[in-house]
Amino acid sequence: MSPAAPVIAVRNPRTGEYDYEIQPPSASELDEICDGVRSAQQAWEAAGVAHRSAVLRCWADQMDLRREALVAAESADTGRFRLAGDMVAATINGIRSWCDRAEDLIAGNAREGVSTIWTNVSFRSQLRAYPLLGVISPWNQPIFLSTVDAIPALLAGCSVVVKCSEFAPRFSAPLMEAVRAVPELAKVFAFVQGAGETGQALIERSDAICFTGSVPTGRKVAEACARRFIPCFLELGGKDPVVVTASADLDRAVTAVVRGSVFATGQVCHSIERVYVHRSRYEAFVERLVQAAEEVRLSYPDDSHGHVGPFIMARQAEIADAQLDDAVSRGARILAGGKSEQHGGGVYMRPTVLVDVSHDMDVMTEETFAPVIPVMPYDDEEEAVRLANDTSFGLSGAVIAGDEAEARRIGERIDAGGISLQDTTLTTAIVLDAEKSSFRMSGLGESRMGPSAIMRYFRRKVLMTNTTTPVDMTDLAETLPPTPVPST
């Protein structure tokens, strides 16, 4: 990283104008930030989880006082109005919910007892937090995804430095105002701005890394962490399928598929990107899907109305357009929506329904991250499972069937970490409650959900005590059998 990194201009997703700037830290400035939070970490960890919870509750209160500014900044970062408010609320609620349960979760992982092998040895476990966690967060849900890993890490006793995305950094200013209003928290928690170079530099200064983003960048992060022998927790891309069975309620299925594909302009990692419908219901499903897709409105020109906002990153629209071109060139048909459109400087895409698709098309194999809904028929359950699993990803998926038992039977066979039954994209509902793994290229490391979301930030120690006299070396002497006498 250069001594004086250049200023980075930030694009507004609604206007297309570069109306904001960020200043990446120099190497010495990043050293000062990381050294500062690291030096305060030991006292932070020693204070205990009950104390840390009280401090984080104060932070949540300070965020509440700045809710309007946080929503405005998140909205400017993403071009979204209602969802910006939802994400701010989810973050504040997440802090308080983690504070409510952190102490019990940590205590529940303590181990103490007597060895089952050597009964004279007693043991007691000790949990030690990683001193400095580096978080490299994405642009698609800026405030929530920059804090979802940081909150449990802080409660575990880590200090945390977050490098937020250079495409959506505005939220960090009011967020850090709330942090600075709680001086004890500000000693161990900081945000830095910058692009990939800053993220790479943060890896070099951290004891563990959380990264959310693309597979190619995730691979680079994993390689950098491996060179330093530090753990990394990666939440990467998805190509989530949904299976709609012959017995499914089509109105329910269409509602779930449209929401799961279009929510947040399709710019969430667990968005539905592949739809498999039993052939006997395929035509009826597609007809209803097209009708439902055409009823969805762009949130332009008024960002407080409509359903689909602009692409946060214009490059993502180019990727989606290229996938549509590839699919059409190979025989696919667009029945609703189409390629991206420019309105008022922003780039939008209407919900786009594709048929006559196959797995030799990029739109069925590569992450789209856009409101594109490709639909394929299948003939039996075996084929549905095979198609759903025919992917290099394995983040999440869904099954909609006539009843929960049928949906569960199919869902258990899909190779992905979070499977929604009788609906789509239910993953965020269980972020505090249940653990899930990412299959294949969709991630690496322990779950960011459920108890692992906090326990993964501890190194485990064990203190072992011999309650009797130590074994003397004479007791370990080899005893050889008598040397046989040769017969004569």
C-alpha cells in the first residue's frame, strides 16, 4: 500500500454521479489503527462478556439515536429506501439479541472434569479471543454485512477493524459516530476505507479474517490467510435453486419465487437464481410467473415507491446483460423484462423471466446477482435433485411442494447450507439460532450463524492438573524378556 493512497470517488447508484469520496489510510495510518485496537483488546477481553454486552447495548442505543442518519446513508449507498430502514433496524436488533445470549453461549462451551483415561488428571478449558479480527465487507447490504461478523466477535472479546466496500461506504460515517459515542467500544472497534489494496493490507495485520464477497476474491483472501497461518471465514457466492413439485400450490410458489429472485434487485447472496418446475405444472407456472413479474414496478422516479431499485454497482448490470445475451444466443426466450435500462443516471432491470434454458448457459451456472428468473422443467424427483445439485456453488436453496414432508424429503438431498421449505430465502430468519455450512465454492470456515457465529472467534486452551505424584522415569523403564540361551 502506497504511503499516500489516492482518494477514491464513489458513484451514487440512483443518479450515476460520483458524489462522495473516501480516503484509504496509508500504511502507517493503518498500522496506527490496528496497533491501537490491538493494544486495548487485552483489557476488553479481561472485562468479561457481561461487561462487553453492556457496552454494546449502549452502542445500540446510540445507533437508535442516529437511526435517521444511518437510513439516509444506507439509502444513498444502495439506492433503496424501505430496505435501508429494514437493514438498520436488523442491525440494531441484532446487537441487542446477541447481547441477550452471548454470556450463556460462551458459558455453555466451558469444559471441566476428570480424564477418562488417566483419572488422576483433572482439566479445565479456557477460551481466548483472537486479538484482532479483520472484516472485509461487501457492498450489497452494507451496514448489516459489515457488522454481522463484528458484533459476535466484539462480544467474544476480539478487537475488530472493518474494511467496508469502496462501492458503498457512506454508512460508516454515522455508524462510527455511534461507536465514538461509546468510548470504551471505540478503543477496540474501527472502520477503514479503501479498495482491494487496503483489504490485503488488513489481512497482513490481523489474527483472523472474515470476508463476504465473490469466489475469485475469496480465493485470494484464503491464500493470503494461509500464507500467514491465520483462520479465515468466507461467505461467498451462490446460484440458489428452487424446486417446485407437481403437488405445489402454484400461487404460493409464484409468490415465493418472485420475491426470492427480485428482492433487493436480486443483489443478495441467497437470491433464487434457478427455478425447476415439474413438467406437468410448468406451463401453468410460467404463465402465472410472467404475470406476477410484469406487476413488479421499478422504484423510479420516486425511491419510496415501487419494488425494484437500481443496481448498486453498474458493472453488475453488465454481467447480467451478458448472461442474457449468451442465453438468447443459445435458444432461450425472454417472456418478461429484459436487459438493463438507464433511468435518471441509475441502472435498473425489470424482473426478467427466461425459458428454454439449459445448463450450458452462463445464466444457469454463473452467479447473476440480478432480478433474472430462468425456469426449467423436470420430469421426476431424481432429475430435480440432479439439476439442483449440478452447480459449483452450494450456499442455499428452496423446495415448494404440496406438503412439508415432501418438501423436506427433497430438501434433504440438495447440497447447500440453508434450504427453505415452502418458501424461499428464509436464511436471515435463523441468523442467531441455527448453524449452516456453505457447500462447494460458496464458502469456507465455521458458520456465521447460530452458536458458531461467536464461538469461532475463540482459540481453545485446556489447563490440565495432575492430582497425584508425577510419574517417575524409573516407572517407565523398558523391561526386556530374558535373553534365550542357545541350545548346544
